[in-house]
Amino acid sequence: MTKMNIHETRAAFQQSYSDSVFPTLIINEERELDLPSSIAWVKRERQRLFDMLSSSGTVLFRGFPLSAPEDFDAFVEAFDEPGFTYKESLSNAVRVNLTDRVFTANEAPPEVGIFLHHEMAQTPLFPSKLYFFCETAADTGGETPVCRSDILLDKIKELDPEFVQTCRDKQVKYSLIMPDADDPESGQGRGWQSTLGVDTREQAEVRLEKLGYSWKWLGDGSLRTTTPALPAIREADNGREAFFNQLIAAFLGWADTSHTGIHKIAFGDGSAMPEATMQKVCDLAEELTVNLPWQAGDVALVDNFQVMHGRRPFVGRRRVLASLIA
């Protein structure tokens, strides 16, 4: 076991709220700290770290001796929580598994930005927490933007309380076209076979019916799906309500040609989402966003019920891995 010099600190990129600093930054300054000692520290401090997460929404760990997917896997395992596998999820992103619990965050090209979202909030199945690990930082760009959705919801209530009430009462629906095969060039390019965990159209329809989706097969073999009404507002573990949904990412980012002519987002009764209000919501979220400036070895722990995340475009090689918690 090596000696410890691990402590909470402040940085210029953080935001301050009445209840916390966002994100919390935990830094190790002991150069000789080894991986076993790091794992032992996580196990000892586990509850305190979760308390920080509940207050802040994101905890960034910096300076720990993590350099490979297996190191990240061991770090996540030390928190002793059940995993949420990519294979069993309904994620739209194309990803590559590296260990049972670790996979690439998104295979979309570097010039493709990924807009703010709560992980898999456009589906009935979503994780509670996310771990991100920077194996390689980009030359420029590539930050992970994060935004506290509880703070955002407070701002939206001031802007348009009627919109918030409609989201609460009617909930929301999402329409998405799943291609006939994985398309890594798209941020939402996972094919219907992989997304639904099936091999045939008949199996896909059985799965969709169980999930409460409606669907239509298209001439090119792709599948258009519409979710049942899903919550747009959710109470986080700290008791605060958050703007928990995929509306911003869908409104700004689901704009590829496959979605031309379809309503990507709507209220749960099928009525149209007000575009002017949605644009204002997107602008508010951007004002509240913090860009996590990745350094190799960083790990970010994110409360998926309280914080949205995304990805900035980048130049150079960037490799950020993910692990999800049920």
C-alpha cells in the first residue's frame, strides 16, 4: 500500500450553486499511488463519494493511476454496484465492448458533436449512473459537456411554466429510425437488430410490442419506431426534480436525412412540441453547461437522473470509455 494525498479541490471550469460546486473535483497528488491502493481508497470512501455525487451531480477523479480499460473496470467495480450492459440496453449509439462492463462511449466521427442528453432517457430502460474514463485526450476539443438538469428545470419554470406543466402531465414521445445495420458515422446509428437484441423482423415486433412501441418497416429495411409516453421530469435521488428526457438531443441532433418528414419529439398525446420554447430550453442548457476538460486517466462519475452530458467535436485521437450502472 502506498501513501495517500487525495483531496477535493477547485478549478476554473467549475460552477458554484447554493448547495454545491459542479462538478466536484477529487485529485490525487501522490505520484507513487498504485492501482490496488486506489481501489482500496474507493472502497473506504464509497459512501462519502456517493454523497458528493448526490449533492453535485458529477464527481471528476484526476491523477489516479489508470491507463487501460482493465484499470477503469477495476475502479468502477470498487464502487460495488450492479452494471447495466450495452448489449441489453436500447441505446441508439454504436459502441464496442472492451470488457464485460466497459465499452467505447460512442463511435461517431470526431466532427460529429453529441448534444446534451440523459443516457437512454428516450427509452423505458436507462441507467442510474455513468462512469466515463479518458484513456486518450484529444489534441483539441473533445470535452464532455455536462449540465445539471435540476437547475435547468428551475430556469425553464421561470421561462415557461405552462410548458413544464404540459411535460409533466402529458409526458413525451420519441420517433427514431433504426437502420438495417449499424452505422458508426451517425451518433444514433445502431441498427434495429443490435438495438432490440433480435435477428428477425418477427422477433423485433414481439420485442417492440412488449415495450409498448409503435413501429413501421421502411422500404430500405430500416425501422421507424415511436415510444410510448415517457416521463419528461423525474425526481433525482436528492429529492430535487430534474428535466429528465432526451428532448434537447433529439431537437438539435436527430436531424439526419433519415428523419426528414417525421416528428422526432412530441408530447405523449401526439401534440406538437413548441419549437420556439425548445430552442430557448436548449439555449438555457448551454448557458448552464460545464465542459469537462479531459486529461488522460480522468474518471467522471455522473448521476444520470440529475445531469445531462454530451460530446464536443474534436481533432486528433480521442478515446473515452464508459461503464453504466443499473
